[in-house]
Amino acid sequence: MAGSSARTTKRPTAPPRKTSRVYRARANPVRRLYAQARRAWDRPLTAYYLILGAALLLTVLGLVMVYSASMITALQMGLSSSYFFRKQFVAAVIGTILLLLAMRMPVKLHRALAYPILAVSVFLMVLVQVPGIGVSINGNQNWISLGGPFMLQPSEFGKLALILWGADLLARKHDKRLLTQWKHMLVPLVPVAFLLLGLIMLGGDMGTAILLTAILFGLLWLAGAPTRLFVGVLSVATAIGIMLIKTSPNRMARLACLGRADAGPDDMCWQGLHGIYALASGGLFGSGLGASVEKWGQLPEAHTDFIFAITGEELGLAGTLSVLALFAALGYAGIRVAGRTEDPFVRYAAGGVTTWITAQAVVNIGAVLGLLPIAGVPLPLFSYGGSALLPTMFAVGLLIAFARDEPAARAALAMRRTTGERGMRWNTMRRRASARTSGER
């Protein structure tokens, strides 16, 4: 008995309880943050707020950087330091009006505008090549003078025209189930796109031609083009691009500047080299807004094609990463809108706009970083230039309209309006009751 009493008996340990996923998320801060972010991404109005917020921040920050990057150039030209900023601000105001109009338009009106915008764009792009009407800037004849300091670049509106017209064309063929045949997928989309490309290349604007080609490939990809067809069109476009590059000494020189650590013969790589200098001297938080050294005549086109370099110099890595994050948010939201809609026109148009803005940002930033040849395209919503800003803001308005038109987003907005109306009625009733009580007193 004593031995048995001294013997300790081990209690059977209970099996470990299975921790639920919710409990694990609450216990782990990282998982809790991930769960909250996941819920935020899945909300109906996430794409709407992302597009609106990213576009607004890019435009406002772009205005600030345009003023900072252009003030020295304006003074050297004998102009007011705010000359380029004031012109960009006027363009931003007009662009905001276009954004609000596009945002409020129904999808049927978007489709109805496709053919008139295409016709006007082609007509203006033909006028560019007429002597006495077209104006050549930096070797590219792609401008029309509107009188005084105002210029118009019709090829910028050609991007929007191709997206709207191509989306409407593919949507009509999608409804008739004709996109299973390669000829209906190519004709007349590819011939019209090549017509626009030919008009652009007559003026020597290789950068805009690259972006128009990217939009064409984006539309074909969204339409479900088979790999062989996609590769075939890509091969033809690549062959034409190589021929155009080899026949132009200027384009060959830009291609030769990739990876060079010096200015090269005749300082042909000066712009790209000083763009790298500007980014490298910015450090983590930059030299301060307005304190750029490269904009004092060292870096050409500091407020247009190379405004990202000035942003890196003055705002540092934090500023450039913020700009990249805003473009990433805009691209993600556009992909989400294109992926969740059931309307084929909305899918093609949203995908085309997202391809346009994302590809143009990649080409511009890649050139500033020295990873791509300098193509002479502005940073969307950010660089100086009203001809580029106006159609881009209209396109952003399209994305916002499409994001608002999602079924879940419509329901959320309707519920919010209903709740707001109930709150207003309740507040009115309370005011009347308080007024009645004070009158009785």
C-alpha cells in the first residue's frame, strides 16, 4: 500500500485543442493585419477608391513636381518661374472636368463616342503631316499649333480612340460569337491600328508607336487571341520596329546608350547619364523639395520625360517608391475592374486603359533607370504636357465609371445613399421636434 501510495500517477494529458483560423489571426499580429488587408481588398468599392485616390494623388504630386522641375527652365527662357506650372494647372482643371464627365456617362454613351473620337483623331493626325499646320519639336512632327503657347499632340488622343473603338468592335463580335475565328479577331482591328501606327511613325514618334502597339496586344490578349496569332502579330510588329530603329541614327544612338557609364561620343548619352545622377544623389529621403541640382541645365527635359529623376533627387527613394506604389494600385484596380465585369465592352476598355497607363509608366521609368532606351514618352498624370494629361484623365474617368458600375459596388452605393437619406430625415425630425418643444416653452 505504501509503495502504491508513493507511486505518482500521471494524469492523462488532454489532446491539444484545434485553434480556429480566426483565433490564430487574432493571436498573430501579422496574420491579423493580413486578414484585415484581405477584407479591405474584397470590399465592393475598393477598386473605385483606389482608382480615384491614386489618380488624384499622382496628379497633385505631379503638379508640385512640375513646378519644382520647370522653374529654372522657365527662368532661363525669360519666362515666369510658374509659367509651366500654370499651364499644367489649367490642363489639370480641364482634365478634371473630362474625368467627371466620363465618370458620369453611361456605358452606352462611351460606346457611342468611340467612332467620332477615332475619326477626329485620324483627321488630326493627317493634318499634322500637312506643311504649315504640323509643327516639329525635337525632330518629331506630331504637333499642331493652337495659337500662342498652346500646342496639341493628336497621337495622344489616338491611344484613347483605339481603346474605345477596339473595345466596342470586339464587344460586338463577342456578342455574335465571332471571336473564335481569327479573321474576325484581326480585321478590322489590326489594319486600323497599323493605320494609326503609320501616321505616328510618319512624324518619327517611336515612343507613342510602342505604346499603341502595347494597347493593340492588350486588346488581342483580352479577346483571347490564340498563341500562334499573338506570336504572328508580335513578330510582324517586332520586324517593323527593328527596321525603323536601324534606319534611324538617333534611335540607334539611344539603343547604344543602354548600360553606358559615360556620356559617350558627342555626349549622346548625356540625358540618361544625368538621370541616373539625379536618382543616385537623392538618397533615402532626397535633398528636399526644390533643391535639385540637375534641373539647373544639367538634365534635359527635367519637367517632362525625366520628371521621375527629379522626383528621386528631391524626394529620394521614399518619393519614387510612393509614385511606383500609386501606379501599382492604379494597375491593380484596373485589372480587378476588367476581371470582375460581365460586360465585354467594359472588360476590353478597362483592360486597354490599364495596359496603356501601366505600359507608359514602365517605358518612362525604365528609361530613367537606364533599363530601357529613351523613348520620349511622359509619365502618365505626372509629367508636364496637357495633350497627354487630358486623354489620360478621361480614361481614368472611364475606369472610375466602370468600377462604380460593378453590381456589388452599385448595391453598396445605393445602400450608402439610402442610409444617408434616412440620417437626413432623422436629423430633420429631431430639429423640428426641438423647435416645437422650444416654442411650447
